[in-house]
Amino acid sequence: MTEEFKKWFAEFLNKIAEKIKKGEQLSDMEIEIVVNYVSNLQLYEHVDRRISDIERSLRDEIRKTREDLLANDEKVKQELIKEINTAKGDLEKKIKDTRTDLEKKIETTRTELKADMSTIKGDLEKKIEGTRADLDKNIEDTRIDLEKKIEDTRKDLDKKIEDTRVELKSEINTVRQDLEKKIDDTRKDLEKKIEDTKTELKGEISTVKGELEKKIEDTRADLEKKIEATRSDLGLIAEEVYIKNFVDYLDKAGEKVISVYRHYEVGDGEVDALVETQAKVYVVEVKMKAEFKDVDSLLVKVKAISEEYKGKDIIPVLTGSRISKTVRGYAKGHNVMVV
């Protein structure tokens, strides 16, 4: 609100100034405002001059006061320095006097202490010498007394040891005789018990041996049956696998299989398989471990089968897991196919 008023008042004064410049008639209110403004302006200038005079007077007073204070500070400083120097001299004199007095007292005390120490040293040396003599006498008396006691104790112990040795010898002989008798009795008793036990054990061992031999024989027979059955089962499985592999071999070779006869009977025996194709008949024997006699037996069976299948080629075949090099050569030498 104040800024707006100042702005308005400034604009109002400018308007009045323009009227005065143009020589226009001012209203009573405008004249009154101009008169008041001029009066206030003169009053402001008077107040401003008065304030300037007061400020100047205050600055002069401050400068004068500062100069007086500086002068007083220097005076006070000089007085303090003088008092300090005086006090320093007094203290140095007192310190010097005190040191001299203390040195005298220390020297006197040192002399007195030296005399006292000399006296005390003499007394102590006398007492130490007397004490040493007493201790030497006591030690010698104690040594003699201890040596006598040790000798008496040694003699007493030697007598007790000898008495104890004699008593122990007698007791040891008695104990040894008793122990020897007990050992002999115990040995005889143990020998009798050992002999009785040996006889009993022989009978029991014979009985157990018979029972074990019977069990072993029964177990062996049972195991042989199981092994034979297992061997038969494994043989059948092996035959099935090897025959199937041979049939697959023929199929891959382009021969069409017409029929497969397993365990085909021939005279007094049989062959593991008879595989018939359009042009050939394969007589197959499967052996887990082939031997020369197996080749000879196969050739005999082939001869019998050739009578049944006239007009077709009869080919003997030997297959299995273990066919040695010599058996293989023997078979091939007799025109036996080895797979």
C-alpha cells in the first residue's frame, strides 16, 4: 500500500510541476500540498544536516578517545614492565639465597649421613660376623648330629632288611613248595580232563563228520541237479538265440526261410534245428564249447537227413559261443559251415 501511495504521490507532484511550467492555476488543495511538501523537504534537509553534524562530532570523539586509550595503554605497559622487572630481580635474589641455603643444608646432611652410615656399617659388619660364626657353629653341630642319625638309621635299616630277607626266603620256599604241589596236581587233573575231552571230542567229531559228509553229499547231489537244470535252461536259451541269429543271417543273405524245426529227431539222436529254405536244408548244431566229436556227430546226422531231403543241398552248420581255432579248422575241412 505504501509503494502504491509513493507512486501516486510522485505522479501527483509531476502533474503539479507540469501545471506550474505551463502557468496554469493550481487548486487550493494542490497549493497546500506543494507548500507542505516544500516545508517537509526543508525540514528533511535540516534534519539531515543535523545528523551529519552529530555523526562528525561522534567520529571526532571516537578518534580522540582511541588516541587517549592508546596513550594510556602504552603508559600502563611501561608501568607493568617496570613492575615485572622489579619482581623478577626480587625473585632471582630469593632463588639464589634459597639455593645457597639449600646447598649448605644438603652438604651438612651429607656429612651427617656419611658419619651415620659409617657407624651403621660397622655395627652391621659386627652383627653379620657374629651371625656368621653362630650359623657356622649351628651348621657344624647339625651336620654331626645328622651324620650320627643317618648312620644309626642305616644300621637299623640294614638289620631290618636282613631280617626281612631271611623271613621272605622262608616264606618263598614255603610258597614255592605249595605252588609246585598245586601245579603238579593241576597238571595231572588237566591231563585227565584233556584225555577225557579228547575221547569225547573224537566221538563227537566222528558223529559230526558223518553228518557233515552226508549233508555235503546231499548238497552236492542237489547242486548237481540244479546246475544240470540251469545248464539245460541256458542251453535252450543259447540254442534259441543262436538259431534266431542264424535265421536272421539267412534272411539278410537273401534266402527265404520256409520252416524251422527245433530238436529235429534223427535216428537215435536229434539236431538242435533244421532250417529249410527253397533250395537248401541247414542242419544246425549249437554248442557252448565245441569239440572235434561234435563235428563228427554232426556229419553223421547230416548223412541221415540227406536221405530224407533228396534233391536239396544239405549244409551242416556249427554255431556257439566257444569254437576254438583248431575245431573251426577241422569243421571247415569237412565242409561244415561255422557261424
